[in-house]
Amino acid sequence: MTETATSRTATLRARAEIDLAALRANVRTLREKAPGAAFMAVVKADGYGHGAIPCARAAVAAGATWIGTATPEEALAVRAPESGIPADVRVMCWLWTPGGPWREAVEAGIDISVSGMWALRELTDAARTATRPARVQLKADTGLGRNGCQPADWPELVGAALAAEREGILRVTGLWSHFACADEPGHPSIAAQLTRFREMTAYAEAQGVRPEVRHIANSPAVLTLPETHFDLVRPGIAMYGISPSPELGTSADFGLRPVMTVTASLALVKEVPGGHGVSYGHHYVTPGETTLGLVPLGYGDGIPRHASGAGPVLVDGKWRTAAGRIAMDQFVVDLGGDTPEPGSEAVLFGPGDRGEPTAEDWAQAAGTIAYEIVTRISSRVPRVYVNEGPVGQPGDE
């Protein structure tokens, strides 16, 4: 096992341990699901809370040849020389607003997603002054209703992009879209979107577009819809070892291992009498004489307040539950008379190997999805990276 500069023996209030061997193994498992497609490792939102750059490097070591980001700032950080991402790994960015850093992205060689004419106009204006042609991917709205070009507007966008390509200021490198309900098995929108995607890509290609890649498969589609894999797949949450939908199966069902483990050191253990109110609003009152443990994490650290009274924690080998309101910096668990020492480990979630809760357990407690649980863990919780070595080192068996 290898670890970042933060020592494993250092005293930390809390930590989010990121197992990069697990991430590399997940990438290999997902690549096996789509052996004929290139692999884009999606590291938006700081790698779903895991750390974009370390996770991008680990994914590349396991065979990813593309990195996917949402914002231009994320893409430029991945493309920066200090990131350590090889220059031949392509980087794509898809969430642009007017006035964005178009020229910087063009000159960095980033694949820029365009969904409408306003974006194409801003991009082409920037590309005319850049030192290299822009790499552009046209996004089709096949039914998600978010970003992407509507079918009725597709001919205009394709035609304008081809005109700019003939001018030599850009190259259309990709055609792509995104599913709305791939995480809901059998949903009729899946087949409808796939048909629409085939129609829209066929139109673009008939007009002269020669894309390097066509892609629509997100995590659930990679796992369950092989007909959607095309030239490239874009796993996001699955790369971090979390199932995109409990309806599809658990992480273990897909051969994936959760990458993040969040722990804290108990800040206090004390005896209290029965009838003692706990935390704001006294929504929990001790049913009898007991012991309380103080976990020094709260919604300021990304622990969902909606999980008050339900969030599970492993302390001293037993599952405990957040007693009363989760506050900004801390919450309380009822230890039922047990007296672990202050400093004892409280495991909020992890892979589940030691009987600890998982991110999915917290999602259920908070009425949300596991994506949100890991992504919202704030920068106040130090990330500690373990098993950072390349594929083939111990921990990659």
C-alpha cells in the first residue's frame, strides 16, 4: 500500500481514504464490458468528490484514453502539464456558458462540446485567432431535454460546423448524446433515444462529418446496454465503484469496489441520563441512561442533514445511527452504554468489507442517490490516497 504525504498515523479529525487500486480495477472491469470501445474516465466535480487529477492518472494507468469533464476550468486543470496526464490522452469538456475560455481550450487541444449556434459562433470567433484548429464535438438532444441540439435545429448546426471545418478553423471530432433513463431497466425512452441518436449521427455523416468517436453510453448503459457502446463509453459513478442504480444491481453484482471510505475520530464519549435531549430541536431524547459519542463531521463537511436520525455509522464494531439533528460540524450517536475511547474510529461509509455502511446506505437514509453522498464530501475532509502505484504493483491483483 502507498499513501500520500498525509501519514496514516497522523492525527486527523476525519479523512476520506481513496483507494486508487480499487479505481484501477473498476476501470479494467468496465473496459471488459465494452471491449470494442475507447474508454473516457469522467472526473467532473473533482472526480465525483474523489479528486480529479489522482483519479484521472489512475484511470489512464488502467487503460483510459479519454478524460471527461464538465466545466472548462476542470478540463484546463486536467490538461495542464503539472497534472501528469499524458499529452496523447484526449480531454473533453461539455458545459459551456457565453464568454467562456474558448481560445484557451482550443489552444490546449481540448475537445469542446457544442450544443447550439451561439456556442459555435463564440467558438469559431475564438478559433480564428488561436494557434491551432478547434476540436469540436456536436451534442444531440435525443430526449434528455438538457444540453444538446434539438433534432429540428440539427441540420443548421451540422451545416455551420462543416462550413467552419472547410475554412480550416475546426475539426468535428465527435457526435454524442446522453441518456435520461438508462438506470431504469426497460424504460421506453432508452430505445427511443438510441433510435434518435442513430438517425442524427447518420444525418451528420451523410452531410460529410467524419467523427473520430460517437458516444452515448454512461455508467448504466456501459453495464447493461452493449448495443449503446459505439466507439467510446463514458463511465462516471461506476468508475468509483458505486452502482448507478440499485435496480440494476449492487456494486458487487457488477464486480465493482467502492473507492472512497470516510472515517472520523470520536471527539467525545460521555454518559447521560435517560430523558436527555440530543442536538438541535431535541428530536432525539435518550430512552434511558446511555452513552453518547460525538462524531466531528457535519453538513459543513458534506454529511447530509436530511439523514438526521437515520445516518448509519460503524463504531466499535457496531452500527450506530445519527441521534437527532446533524449539525454543521458534528453529530451524535447513541452508543447504548458502550464506552469506546475518544479517538476511536467512526466509519461513516466504505466498501462494506468490515461491516461498515456504504454510500448507498447513506443515500437511503437521506432520500437521495449515492452519487450525491460521495460528491458532496467537502474539501474540509482531507483526501488520503492509498495504492497510488501503477497497474501491476501490490494491490492490483
